[in-house]
Amino acid sequence: MLFHNPLHGLWAVLLLFFGLLGPAAAQRGGDEGAYQILSASYGTPERSVDVTERLRQLARSDQTFRVSNDVFGTDPDRGRVKSLRIYARGPNGGTRTFEYREDSYVNGAQFTGWSSGNWGQGGSHGGQGNGRDDGEFRILQALYGTSEHYVDVTRRLRDLARQDGAIPLTNDTFGVDPHRGQRKTLRIYVRTRDGQNRMFEYAEGSTIDGARFVGWGGGNWGNEGWNGGWHGAPGGSGGSYGGGGYERPNQGYGGLQIVQAVYGADNRVIDVTDRVRSRVAGDRLSVRADNELAGYDPTPGIPKMLWVTYSIGGREYRVNVRESEYLRLP
């Protein structure tokens, strides 16, 4: 005589439940996606910041999140609608960009190893340039520092790129601290395949993945004589970079061009670029460093200086004079 055990039915239901739950969990946190993330940026076409590390932190929580300034802790282009761009490599080796507009939601199910964070700058594709030509942007120049004090690090970045690994942004990496006591950034100025100019900004302490740049690992870039300064646009391009950038009128490789000028002392300085630029006549400059030039005294009672970055013949120079002295160029 057979007796029916009600526990048998219960076990059957539980086995079915966990059998269905297992694949679902694997889909969320496993390695089932089709695309390997290389890097991510947040902003607009004119101004964006690298958010690969922040995206990795969000992915580890394995939950859908909304694209916003708050979630990334920055507003790279105030007053404009921004987007999250995820750059990824597909199963056939080709690259693809996934774009999520501000206030939309991101689900990582389509990305390989999403919640493990084993991707991007620290993952298996970190720094994957290999000298190939599958990036979107060609690097023109790289500057490291602040708007007041910065140095050209294009050559150093090129050497680092040839190592084809993730690059940490520190003073030690570039061998210089251009503005002591201040948080610095790396600005990479690029040209797109359709001839447009863009700027990418990376905060000190972050890292760079070169997969989005043309010929990254080959180092065959940054040799075009482009020199736009911290804010400026290259000669002949028209337009400027957002976020306080300016267009450099008639920029070329011949006469005197004022890239940037600041006046003040210590960390209290004001930008007087336009005022100094207006004093250029016939490719020559004669200007007195004083409060009248600046429009006011940024540091009352403290001796000030005028710092000017300028270019002649496509080469950039920097000079400074004390308050009440005259600067004459060339």
C-alpha cells in the first residue's frame, strides 16, 4: 500500500523555485553579457569626465540606477543635458558605444562580468590600445595641472601609452607637481573622425583607459603641433571647449598669441587673458602688471605677479613679472 507524503510535493516546488532562481542570479551577477566594458564617460560632447571607476562601484551593487549628476558626483557641463557613454568591445572584437541620457536607467545585464567589476581600467581590457586604429578620437595634446599652472605632458603620456596598461594620474606618474596644494586634472584634447574637437578631463587619482583613442598603444599621436592652452581651441577649428573655454581668434603658427594670463598671489589669482590679449599690437605686447590691468586688487597688501603663457611659431612659452613691472613680448 502506497502512502502519499505531502513533503514530496513541497520539495518538488522548492527544487523548481531554486532551479529557476539560479539562472536568474547568474544572469544578474555572472559572466553572461555579450559586451566587455572598456571605459565610461559622463557629460556632453564638448565636456565630459571619465567615470569608469564610479560605474564599477555602482555595478557591484548589482542594481539598476538612474543617470544623474548626483550618482556620479559631478556636473561637467552645467545647464545642459548630459549622457553616460559606456564604451565596450563585442564578441567579434569590434567596439560599440552605449549611450544613456540623463534621468534614464542603466541595467548591466548586457555587459560581461557587470557586478564583478572585472572590466574597464582595472579589468582584462584595461588600457587595451595595442596600437590599433579602432578608437574614436585622435589625441592632439595633453596638459596636467590647474587652470593657473599646468604643464604639457603629451610626450610623457605617449611613453606611458606604449606600455599599454592602465595609467594612474598622479604627480609621480608625470614627474611634476605643477600647482602644489591644489587638486590637478589631466586634460586630453582630441579630434574626432569627422574633424570636431573635444576635450576629456580626468581628475587626479583616477586612471585612464586608452581604448577610445586612435592608435593609443602605438603612440603615433600628439605630433601635429596643436597648442590650444588650458581652455583654448586649436587654430582654424572654430569654436571652443565648454565650461569657461574660449575661442582663440586667428590662432596659427606665426605671430604672437596669448594663451592665458593670470594675475595675483598665492592661490588667489584672476584670469586677465582677454585684457592682456587686447594689448597685443602688431605681434608685440607691452603691458604693465598692476591692479588697473586686473580691474581690482585680488590680494590687498600682498605683492602680486602676472603669469603669461604665450606662443610664437607654434611653440609655447611661459613668463612672469612682478607687480608694477612691464612685460614686453617678444
